Amino acid sequence: YSAKGLRVLGFPANEFGAQEPGTNEQIATFCTKNYGVSFDMFSKVKVKGDGIDPLFAWLTKETGGDIKWNFGKFLVGKDGEILKRFEPDVEPESADVTQAIERALG
């Protein structure tokens, strides 16, 4: 969906079983090498608890509370409106996600 304007943004976090203990560079290398990640990866952030990043404080406040585990997903419209939240067990290519993306892109 990138040709239609979708951007995927990755935010590594280490609050879930210490799955991301490395540096930003180590995380980026791992994700590219092992998973072929080509989307934008940001620096590691706190996504819950003390010191939560302001972006995730807003996202979680508006959508029902703390992130439960890595790979929580938020669909945000071009206008900055949060359109939908997907829990970690929802696959990125599931019908629920793809239909929400298609609606958002019009």
C-alpha cells in the first residue's frame, strides 16, 4: 500500500521480556537481516510505564490502555486521527488490518 500513501513506522521497545536489549543499530541490523524490514525504524522508546514516550502515552490513552506485548499496531490517518488499534496477535496481513488500511486510503 505504499504507492497509495501508507507508511509503516517501527518503534522498538524493551518493556516486554527484554526482547530488544540492543542498541538502535543492533536492532536495525537484526530486523533487516532476519526479517527483511524495509520500513522506517525509529530509536528505541518506552511504550508503557514511567518515562513512556509522549507518542505512546497519547496512543494508549486514546485506545484503551497499555500495550500488552510487542507488535501492537496502530492505524493513524493522514490527519493524525487514530483509526484503529490492533493487538499483537492480529497479523499485519489479516483481513481486519488490510480492510482498515483500504478504508483509510480510500
